[in-house]
Amino acid sequence: MTENTPPQTPTTETLRRVAIDPVSRVEGHGKVTLLLDDDNRVVQARLHIVEFRGFESFIVGRPYWEVPVMVQRLCGICPVSHHLAASKALDAALGVAAIPASARAMRELMHYGQIMQSHALHFFHLSSPDLLFGFDSDVNRRNIIGVAAAHPDIARQGVLLRKYGQEVIRLTAGKRVHGTGSVPGGINRHLTRVERDELAAQVPQMLAWCEQAVDLAAALQAQNPALYQNFGSFESSWMSLVRGDGAMALYDGRLRVRSADGRVLVDDVDPQTYADLIIEETAPWTYMKFPHLVALGAEAGWYRVGPLARVQNCDFIATPRAEAQRQRFLAHGPVHATLAYHWARMIEMLHAMEVIAELLQDDALIDGERIAPLPAQRPARREGVGVLEAPRGTLIHHYEIGDDDLITWCNLIVSTTHNNRAMNESVRAVAAEYFDGREVTPGLLNHIEVAIRAYDPCLSCATHALGQMPLELRLLGADGRMRSGLRRNGDGRIEQLETAP
């Protein structure tokens, strides 16, 4: 593993500071600052998460059965992931050894619907404008409306793929956003036979569109291999869940960490013992923590999670179409290119659709026990961990329940938090290559954002806190006066900031 840790604060007083505030087309609010030396070299790059919500504290004191619904309010994009991770954690805390087959099938269907809709949203709505039109293209065109005008078939497929995933969520969770279908110990609803058949009838079309999406992501990379290989790229270790046989595991599995050169560093870790594997550090300039492996320390122990990690950390994908695409993706060895997250994300969307097709054949979705009985003997200590692979990467929920059935302690490590150091390094790499230190341009703003956006970050989740936000990038001289600056307004207009005389 390379030692790409966040740079230490320079002591020289001659550094200049560039700020991008806030970052756009991500879930949540953040800003980026760059420090330059006298030779206009980037000596520090930081992604600041400037919002704070403290959800871990809000949960304490609430009845445990409220938690799977409450934690969804962390995010409107990936609420299902929090809903299910909390349910899994509370299953363990209550001593439920295994949930019924119906509950397992419904939860997995809900989860894979979430993977599908989130990946479709990110690729088609948030990232395809950059990938199809170019990072320096007209900002007024570089959005989903521009994609719909220039590539109507692509935009239509993206919308309908996400719609299908959202329909899976609605039928399993009760609502498309912030549903209630999963409860501690099981579920509270089945599908009807008609609902199942209506979903199954759309499977062939959805599979075809998912395969086309993978081909599109691969073709975009093939059109400009040098850019995709080098843009914001660096070597890192990877972490994800895998099944006992080494297959990709998105709902349930054991933790594995693989080094940059492909060696397995840690394997078969019980998620209940994640705290022995991972520790978090804080920094005074951001609300987002920095996790790393306990055994390797902060400088060598950080890693990446998410689609790019998962397709390489597993030994295989258990569905045939996605595995064939994974083999094509890895044909030339380990992939560390940050922009390759998009291709890997589409492979996972195809895998999710294949799993959905399999699950829809299971009669447990429409009949069977829904909730496991509580054990006759209450556990001496009611504590549990729920881990799954959210669309953006490994998600950890950890709770303790008191004798009065109220939550006494909570810890959440979300996907974007795991990727915190990696996103900082990607920002540094892009800024070092594309910023000359003299003038900020609209293209520069978007280049830095593209690097962050590749991780599909959810800053709301990461700070325990959507929309198109205004953005400012300023270049300040050593005297603190602004030398150059741009502002992107909420309506997309870009204007030059007035500089100091």
C-alpha cells in the first residue's frame, strides 16, 4: 500500500489557498481547499465536510424498534441501506440467530432494488453528463437535461432502470423512500402474487438495459484510456464483504481486505468484531472521520470501498452475466483508476438485476413466517452489529440496548467515511495535474468535482447530516487577498468574482 495520507499542514506563511465551496452534484454539502507553494505546486488538498447532524446522538434514548425507521432520515438517496443495516444489527442485539426465510428473501430483494436504483441514479443522472460531454463542456449542457436532448435513449433507460429499482423498494418496504418493511427480527409484509408477477414480467428488459449500461461504461473508458487510467488515480488497498466461498456479497458476508497488488491482507472477519479491525480518527478541519486498519496504523492502513473495491476483492460474482463482465473489466490486472468506479458500478447494477430475477422465483416472497421469535433467555448484553454493502460501499451500524429497551450507544461508519482519505488523495492528484496556480476556471472546478463524484459520496450520511448548491472557488495570495475567483450559482450561471485591487 502507498502512504498517501492527508498532507500535514505546512508551516510556511507564503502558501496560497484555493477553496471550492460547496461541492455540487453529490449528496450533502462539502468544500475543497488547496494550498500552493511559491512555485504553484499543490502541497495540500483537503475535502472538508462542513455539515454536522450528530445522528449517533439522536438515536440514544429511543426505543430500539424505532431505529430502523429513524436512521433512514440520514439520507433520501440510500435510506434502504440504513434501514436494513439497523435491522441486522438489532437482530444480533436481540439474540435472533436467524430470521425466517420470507424475511431474508424480502430484505434481500429490497436491498438489491436499492443497489439498482442508486447505481442508475448516480451513473445516468449525476455522472453521465461529464462522461458523455467531457469535463470542460458547456456547464449549461452538462446535466441530465442535456443528456436527454443529445442521447435520449440513454437518458430514458437510466430513468426507467431507476424507476424499476424504486418499484422493488416500494413493494418490499411499503414506500419508495423511508419505508417500514424491515423490522427487528424480520419483516412486516409480503409481496402479493400479482406484485411479484408484475416485477418478473419486466426482468428481460431490465437485464438487457443493464448489459447495455455496462457496455456504455466500458466504451466511454475505451474512447479515452489515458484519461481514465490517470485521472485522480493512485494505488490503494480494498475492503468489502465476501461470501464464505469468496463470491461478491452485498447483503451478508465476512470482511476481507486486499492489498494494492492483489494479496489478501485480512480475510474471514466476523462483522460483529469489526472494531478489532478498524479504528477511526478525527481531524479538526472536517466533520468526517478517517478510518484505518488497526494493525497497519493511520499511514499505511487506509483503504477504499465501493464498487471498484468489491469487483476486485471478491474471487468471483455468482451471477453469470456480471461475472463475464467482471472478467472483461479485470483482463489487464488490478484496476486503480478512480474513474473506473463508474464501470464497476454498472457491473454491480447488472449483478443486482440478476439477483432480483432469481429472488422473484422464490415463493418465500409471498408466504411464510415474517418475524423470528425472541429467544427465551434475554442476552446478558444486548449489543449487535449490522454490516452490508451499500451502493457506495461497506456500511456498519452498531447499537447497544439497555434493560429498558432504549438505545444506550450507537456507532455508524458509512461508505463515504471509509473513502475519506481516498477522496482527499484523488483531489490532490487532480489538482496537481490540472491547476497551474494562476487562474481558476470553470473546467478546473468540474475536474476536481469529477474526482470526488466518482466515489458517489454521500456527505449527508458521512456526517450523520440534495440538491444543486452554489459553488465558489477562490485563489488567495499570501496577503489574503483574492487574485482570481468564480461563482457557480444555484441556477447554473457562472460569474467572475471581483478581485482585490
